[in-house]
Amino acid sequence: MTTRLLIIEDDASLNQMLQLHFEEQGFQVEGTARCAEGLERIRAAAYDLLLLDQQLPDGTGIDLLRQIGEESLNQCVIMMTGQHDLELAIEAIKLGAVDFIHKPIKLGELRHVVERVLENQRLAREVKALQSERPEPKSHQELIGRGEAMLQVSKEIALSAGSNATVLITGESGTGKEVVARLIHNHSGVPGPFVAINCAAIVDTLLESELFGHEKGAFTGASERKQGKFELAQDGTLFLDEIGELAPALQAKLLRVLQEQTFERVGGSQLLRTNARIIAATHRDLFAEVAARRFREDLAYRLKVISIHLPPLRERLEDIQLLAEALVERIARKIHKPAAQLTDATLAALKAYDWPGNVRELENLLTQALVHARTDVLTPDLLLFPQSRQPGPQATGPVTSANTPVERTLDQVEAEHIQRVLEHTGGHKGNSCEILGISRPALDRKIKKYDLILP
């Protein structure tokens, strides 16, 4: 299928050069120099990709991006600009742009970005197809988030899936490291299975046997030969979770496997080969562990051929609403209850918490709330935050059953919370909307409704 590309660029020579270049690459290309004409074309036809300039005669690329989003035109956009403005780049990504290219345009760099974006689209279509075939997956294998951090993670997953290099996934507990590992495996096209083992959950004396297998009689209780994870993961992926907990002796044996792709079962002498792709994960800083002499430096470098870092949930609060809504839907199916709606006050409370347990804690909290809910609406009083945890620095206190008098109305709770957020942001409505998870008009209505005071 031919890829359809629309270029909106008012520099006639650059527009023509880009059209010729991508036509030579086999693309079906159209070009225009104005926002209005570009918008009309997008409304009339479906394009696989849009190359969009920022400064145009009748508006800006940011304005057009915003319009595309408001009309739900579902257009994949790469921004082009001569401005080296970080805020502009962040704004473009927030409005839905998939990447950002600075001028002067380097054709090789642009072509590489375009190929990566189109590959991401292909992977997204495959994920959607798989999800439609398996409406009730056994595990939550989704990467939810539209923020810049999760966009970068998505790009790295796509790049990793096209390689058999070792991957190290880092991030705090509960951020979804195994989800990322499974996504890489699922899109890598390998015929073998995904095999996972938690290196922190098994004592050292048994972990060696679990990894490499053992021969009959190798130790007390070894009544028969057993295949290890490296054998079971043949032609597939072996996921080594919490690799930072691996004992020094096992670190040396793992290094040998990575270097030579061979190993022996415990108690055996036969040299076995493995072609399993290794993906490791840890919540620790491996190179800090190297400095403390608790982890081998050569093994750390072997594991970190490709590195993917998952940000903690408190650093991507813009994704809270998407995550919470997706989790509520999945949890509701699991516990056989109708999916509940999240109120603005509930979302505000979720965004005010610092989430030490990350996505896993969010899922547990929402499960408790759904179990206790007696209506199809999740209100803040159903969020049973730990009493020992204080709210993060960006909020003065989440609305919880532990710190809110039960006799107060929901309107009173919401009014007080919005007032605290406004005070925290110094009256900045944009930042307040980001924390509260509501639109600017909705915030203005609530300020008027509750007669709130701007600092």
C-alpha cells in the first residue's frame, strides 16, 4: 500500500525538494503552503503522515495541530521549524505531534524519522488487531500515555523490536517494566516464547537451577533432569526481572552466556547453546551498584546495549486520566461490575498523590474503589490512600476518606481542592487545569460556581 504524505510548507523550494525526495522513495505526495488549504485536504482525505511547518502565511503549525485535535482528525504529524524553542517542541508533542525536526532540514535525518514513525504506526495497527482478537487479555499489555516521556518509550520499543540486541529496562517498581518487555517480544517476530523469571524472588541456590536447568542427581531432590529458562526460551525472549539482585557467582555465569551463548546445566558437562534474546530489568542504578562493587561492570555494559527508562507515575501526571480510565474498564470486566465514571474531583485527587507504587499502586487503589462503589460513579471518598503517606509537593492534600470529614458535601470538597490548587499555582489557570485534569472553560465555570478567589 502506497504511503500518502501531505507537506504544508510555505518555502516553495523546500516544499518542492521534499515532494521530489519522497516521490523517489515511492510515496504519494501532495504539497501546500497554507494552513487553511492543508486543513481542508485533511478533512477530505486520509493521509498516513503530515510534514507541518510552524510559521505559515495564514497561521502557525501549532494552531493547525490544535484544530486537528479538536476535530478528532486522527492525523500523524511531524513538525518542522527553524526555531530552537523547547517550549514550542513540548507544546507540539502535547498537541499530538509524533516528532519534531529543526531546520535546516537534513534529508537523511528526516527520512529516518519518517521511517520510524511509519513503523510505529504499523506496530500500533498490529497491537490493535491483537487486542481485537483477544478482548480479554491475561495481563495488562498496554502502554498508555501521550506525554513526551511515554512517546519516547514507544519509540524505543519500536527500535528494540527490530533488533535482537540485549535490552535493559530501568524504572521504579510498578512502572510496567514487564509490560514493555512483552511488547518488545510481541513485535520482534521471533517464533519462540516469552519466558520470565524474577531474580529477586528465588534464593541463589535455586536460581542457578532455574536459569540453567539441572541434571538428575545434581543435588538432593534433583530426581530428574530439568530444563532451565535459557532452554525454555529457545528462539524467543528471556526476561530477567530485578537483575540487580543477582549474586556475584551467577553474574559471572550470565556474562559467559551473553558472551558465548553457551551454558551447562547444574551437575552436567554437556555444552548447550542458546539463541534466546535477553531483556533485563531493574529498579536499581546498575552503575551505582558497579561503583559499590556489588555488580560486574562488564555485565552491566553487556546488558545495556539498548536502554529504556520508564518514568515514575508522579513525573507523568498528564497520563493519569488515560491510565485510570483504562484501568477502571479492565478492572470492571475482571470483577464483573459495570465500568464506573471518574469525577473531576476524583481525577484531581489522583493527580495530587505522589504514587510511590506507580501504576501498580494505581491499579490496586482503583480495584478497591470499584469493589466498594455502590453506584456507577467513583467519588473521592472511595480512594483509600494510605494514611501514612503525605501528598506530594505539588499538592496540599488529596481528597481522601482519611482526611476529609464525612459530613461535608462533594461540592464543598471539590471547591476546597480547586482553591488549594489555584493557590499552589499562584492563580495560573493553565497549570491548575493540568493538575485538575479539566479544561480552561470548565475551570472558569467552577471558579464562578464556587465563588473562588484567584491569588
